[in-house]
Amino acid sequence: MQNPASPPPDRAVIEHFVRQAVYRRLGKPVPAAATAPNPLVVNVSARHCHLTQDAVELLFGKDHQLQVHKWLYQEGQFAAKETVTLIGPRSRVISNLRILGPCRSINQVELAYTDSVALGFDVPLRLSGDIEGTPGCMLMGPSGFLEMPIGVIRARRHVHMHPDDAAAYGVQDKAMMKLKVGGPCAVTFDEVLVRVDESVKLEVHIDTDEANACNLKSETPCELSS
């Protein structure tokens, strides 16, 4: 299998290094956001699901492997070509729910509040992976059904940080930060959870409801602060 080519550098990556060069050329102090090892990237996390390999085989057939549709910003993460149909309460459905890869150790569906209302779910706000006591659903694929007794959440907004980024911003794992979004629909999001890991780059995830509320676009200025 040939995977799609890696995406070109994100706009924020280019602007990050240009900003560093300008500050240095002018002899001005470089703010923490500009000295962080990675640029601040804010991405919208649309509804999707994470599945175990056993679940993938149940839905798509024995030994099936997820195929790369599009590489995501974090290294090794991708949107798969495969999608499933989610069946919620009272048989309401969402078609073409995208699977994100690679496979994980638990099955989890992430929805925005508007998605959950349309489906008839009472979905709790949770950190990814914290699925105890959450509602379940049925997933349908071309080769079978998967009944999930739990695992449907709205993922709380969060920022992935490498330890070097966390040091630059002066925060630790599980801390809370603020995301200031500029533009004509400017807004500040409080309670942005910090998740520190050596394998990640600096990236904020908000859901479609939050992004639509502030009309977030690739050129929208964003600022992260503690």
C-alpha cells in the first residue's frame, strides 16, 4: 500500500519561524509563544471514532487494516479511508463517520453537542480515553455491526504539548490555559486542558461547535496563555 504524500508545512509553522526571524532582526525580546519549539496550531476536531483492531476486523472483515486517507498534524496520526454508520437512540444515524488511525486500545466516538442532540444522546464532556459511565451506540460497517456499551463522548478542548513547549509556556501536564481567538467573531476559550507528551507537537483541538462559534479559519490569529 502506498500512503499519500506527507502534507506541506502548515501555515502556522511558516509564520512561526518568520516571526522568530523578525523579532531577532529588530533586536526585540521574543515572546514565549514565538520561542516555543513548535508553532501554535489550532485544528478543528470533527466527529470521528477510534477503534481497536478487533473492532476494525468485525466491521470490515478479518485481517483488515486501516488505509490512510489523509495524514494529520501529529506524527503517525491519520484520517482513514474507512468510515462507519453510527446508530444512536431511536435509530437516528450519522453516516460516513470517519475512523482515525492507528488503532487504539479502546473504542471511542467523539461528537460535538449539536451532533449528540440530533442523535438523541446525553453526551458528557470528557478527556479522551475517560469513557467509564458514558453512553454507548451501534456502529455498522460493510461486514458487520459493533455494539459499544460505552464510549460516546464530547472531547473537552485541549492542547497537546511537548515538554519543551510546556516549559516555554510555563505550564505542566493537566494545567488549564486560555485560547484567545481573534477576527470578527473574537472569543476567548477558558479551560483548555494541557496534555504533555514527548511524542507530540504543539496543537490545540477544539470541536466543530467551538470553531463555528468563532468562525475559525486557517488565517485566524490565535494566542495561548496561562
